[in-house]
Amino acid sequence: MKKIWWAQIKAVIRLEMKKTFFAKRGLWIYVLAAMPVMLFVAYAIVSSHQQSRSANIARQGERQLSYQDLRAVHSGMTTEEVIAALGKPSASFDWSENRPSPTKPGVILNVLHEDYHYSDGQNDLFVGIADGKVENIHIRHANNLGQDSIMFAGVFQFFFLRLGIFFGCLGIFMNLFRGEILDRSLHFYFLAPVRREVVMAGKFLAGLLATCTIFVTSEILQTVAFLWHFPAGARDVYLYHNHGLEHAAIYLGVTVLACVGYGAFFLVAGMMFKNPILPAAAILIWEGINPFLPAVLRHFSVIYYLKSLCPVDIPSPPGTSPIFALLVSNADPVAPPIAIVGVLVVALIALYVSSLQVRRLEINYTAE
Amino acid sequence: MNDRIIFEDVSKFYGEILGVNRVNLSIPPGITSLVGPNGSGKTTLMNLMTGLVRPTRGRIQVLDYSIDDPENLFKIVGYSTQFDSFPKGLTGFQFVYSYLRLGGRDSQSAEQLAWRAIERVNLVDAAKRNVAGYSKGMRQRIRLAQALSHEPKVLVLDEPLNGLDPLARSEMIALFRSTAAQGCYVIISSHILHEVDVISDQVILLSNGYVVAEGKIQNVRSEIQEHPTQILIRCHQPRELAAKMLEYPHTIEVSIHKDERGLLLKTRDADRFYLAMNEIALSGIDIESVAPADDDVLSVYEYLIGSEEVVR
């Protein structure tokens, strides 16, 4: 690459950065990026609150309980048996109910209900007692990093990747050319002694810098919020012995690749279409129906490669319809190196089309 | 080595709408004015010349460069457009400076050139202010500074005097003249005829997308054979002179000036008229001056097009 081209690309990036980062019309992109962070922060706050409550319940109990002790309670036990096994509950609640007698028609019985709350410090046992006998039991398990990492993967794949980054890239990359055509200021670039492909490359890199900064920051904050409420020991085990750190790095890599792939798509769409809704809908549908496409067509999709790179598989819950299961699972994953090259090739094809398009682009604002 | 701006059978259609049609031009150095009413194709011609729009048919070459090669074309071309919008958030200085940086210049040289251009358009005091707060005239001048900043050989200016006060106008006209005097090509568009009449070396008259005449104003005028030439003669014996002139078959009409110290004559053959004038001068009628009365752009334009849209 000529030295002057790089200098020109840097000049384009300098001009674009302010617009992409501080545009009022791009504020919603920050909201989009912040949403999963807020979700994990809220989850962490609720979890921390629950943990401290469980610890309190355990501390205030008559005796130190284990998980096995909690599991020992079963339906039909009497109140005395429960207290004998677990001690007096530190938190209880009682109330009464008028209920028709099952044996004597027309007779109303006053039934006394008692709810006992036990905890081993992490897991909670809720025992519902009616008329002196255990009627229902519910165990709320402590947050588990393994389980939560699946939830994290779900949020990443189904919200962050398919909606957050997708629409964020739409907002930033489609505006690189379309926004300036609407503002009637694109001619500024086209009147300079610079190849139009260089302008395009500069704008693409500016968009990439903006989206990567926004979404990589969001991804880092999500990871921090996700791990924050776990005990330090559990965090260390997850990060250093259960591939947690590796997964976090992969998520960041996938985020960058998603910005590259969708960015390239929306760059060309911004040059070809006046209305962003049409290409956005078309690409969203194309990405959405990817699992149902023939194998050859499946390769011309960003999500196909990104799904293959995601480190945690999301299991389909039992009873899931086959169509939904197909959406969730990745039936035909490709090897990570192929997936990375695949995204880059798809992006390069889109950028090549963009370069052809930018050469043909005319300044005719009145037609917009 | 080509030293002209060449249009070869160039047409531009915006869908069904005609921009310009079958334009053939060869523009030499100096100040060339594109004149025509709104919608006549002036801006289209300028946008074609600078590659902002592509011809539907035909070929355009600016000196040695194709319009498909902006990287080299804009090293020699500066274009001040009519588009009154700027990249957001830039000051006047940043606007010119960024343009130069886009061209690949280093920071120091871009800064020097930007200030020089801003000085040339007398906008130094406002250079650090945001362009969004500029008046129309200031925006016009900063666009001009941008077009001039890299010292181009070809300067294309779309309605460059719009929005300028009389003082700024005369400054800008002086600037165009000095630029043209250095051997540059200054292409100016205007629908205000008297504006370009005094500064143009040649004119290109446009109407409804067609070039209806081109060349030096006087030459264009003489090409309009079917339209009589009007000549104003100042003398002390206008009636005698009128009687003598009417003896010549090429004289169509003579009217005595209201101050009785001259006459306005219409002839269908200017060359024969001047020969006749020599004979009459020898016959003893004292003639003070003889001057064409209709070789300004306005007259030519009216003869050619009969347009009433032209702003006088």
C-alpha cells in the first residue's frame, strides 16, 4: 500500500471519529450496547442480595446445615419431623385458609399454613406446611458459574450478536455514506485528490474502530458484571481452570469479527439503498434463516461462522420444537480457523462490492 | 500533452430528465463563464468536469486527466460547489486543513497552505469559528479557500459571487483575474450576466441543457448573423449622419438619441458599416465615437435564447 494512502486513510478516520462517536442520532447504539451490561449488573445485584440473605438465614438457623440436610425433607413429613431434622427455621411465616373439607361436604375447615425457610448458606430450602404436614418443597440452588455461563452464552448469541452488534453496525456503517448523502456533505471527500476506495477504506476503519470500541467495551463490562457476584475462589477456578479466560477472549474475538462482518455488509448497503430498513430486514432475515438454508448458501452468512466460534453450546431445553432447536444449536459447525477466514472472506467480498459501488457513486443530492 | 478541458459529445441524463445534451467544448486557459438560467445545465457541466457525476455518453478530459481518476484530477482541480453544507463540527480553518490532509499533505504543509488560502479570501478573523455559524458570504468564501488551497491549475467555481457584498465581490473578481493571469483555467458559472460580462475571457451560453454558443463574447455576437448588430454613434450632426447611413442597403434602422448628440443604428453587416463610416468621416461629419451597443453577454443571451429568466 502506498504511504500516501495510509496518510489519507488516517485523515478520513480523524474526520469520521467525532461523527461516529458523538453523533446525537447514534445515541441509541450506546443504549443497545449497555443493555446486556445492565442486565448482568441487575442479575449480579439480585444474586448478591440473595446470597447475603441465604448467608443470614444459615447464620441465624439453630444448626449448621448441609445441602444433604436440605434434601432430606420430603412431602408428608410432619412439622415436628422437619424441626427435628433441620432445627427451628430462622425465617418462617404462617397464615390460615378456609378450605372445604375433602371428606365432609359443606363443611369448611380452617387450615393453618406455615412456610419455613432454611439455607446452607448458598442453597435455600422453602418448605410449605399445611395443617402440620409438608405439602410442598422448593429448593433454590445457589448461582452456579457453569449454569450461568450458558445463560451468558445465550445472551451473547441471541441478544448481543444477533441484535446488539447487528443493529449497532447498521446504525454506524450505514451512516458512513448514507448519512453524508442526507447531510449533503459527501462531496467534501469526493473533491479531494484521494482515491474513492481509500475514502471507503478510511470510513470502514473508522466505523470498525467505533463499533469495536463500543461493543468490546460492552463485552468486557458484561463479563465483569457476570463474574462480579461470585466468590473470588469460584471466579478463579472458572477463569483459570475451566477455560473462563479463554471463553472471555473468544467472546471478544467474536465481537470484533461480528463488527467486521456486519460492518462490511452495512457499508455496501448504505451505498446501494436509500432506506436502511429494507437491507436491514433482508440481512436480518437472511441471518435468521441461515440454519434452514442449503449448505452452499449457509456459507454466505456472518452468523454461520460466528456461531461456530462461540465457545459455549446452548443446550435445547427438553420439549423444544425442532425448528427452535435448529436455531439454538449449531448443527454443522466449522473449525475455528475456517470460521475466522470465512467471516473475513465474506467481509472482503462485501468490501470489494463497496469499492465498485463507491467508484460509481454520483453526487446528486436532489435525487435523495 | 493536452492543454484544454475537453467535452466530446457529452450527454447527461438523470433518469428521464436531461442534464446536458451533446456538449462539445474545448476550454482554454483564462476565465470562462458558464451562463444560463437556472436549470440550464451549468452545475451539471461543472459536476461532470469534476467527476461528481458521470456522463451518460461521451468523454471528458481535464488537461491530461480523466474524470475517473480523482486522485490525480484533484491535484490540478479545485471546485467550489454550490452545495451549502459542510462536515459537521469543523471550524473554517479545520475545513480547509482537513481537505489538504485528505490530499495526503503533512500537518505542517497543510497548515501553511490552509492559512494562505484563508488569507486570500480574507477570512482570517473568522477562521477559528465553527462553519455552522458563518454567514452565507463567509461560507462562500471558505469554500473558495478550500478550492484554492492546493493551488490548482483549474479552478471551478459554481456561482462564486452569490451571497457576497459588493466589496467582497470586487475582491473575489480580482482574485479570479490574478489566478487566470497566472495561466490557470477559471471556470465560473453564473446566472447574473453583468457579473461575468466584465471578467470573462470567454463565455459558454447554456439553455435547457444545450450549449447555444461559446467563445469570446464579441465572436459569439458576430456569429449571430440573423440578428442585426446595434451600434451607438456619438456625433454633433446625428440627423445628417442618419440620412447618409440610410443610403446603405445593410442599414436596417436608425434612431436619433434623445439628447440629439448621437444615434443608434442597426445593421445586418457590421464590416460594411465600418467601411461606410470611414467614407462618412471623410465627408466632413464629425464623429466622436463609435461603439457596439449589444456585444455584452446580456444582449447575446437574449438574441440566442430570448430568455426572460436571466437576472439583469
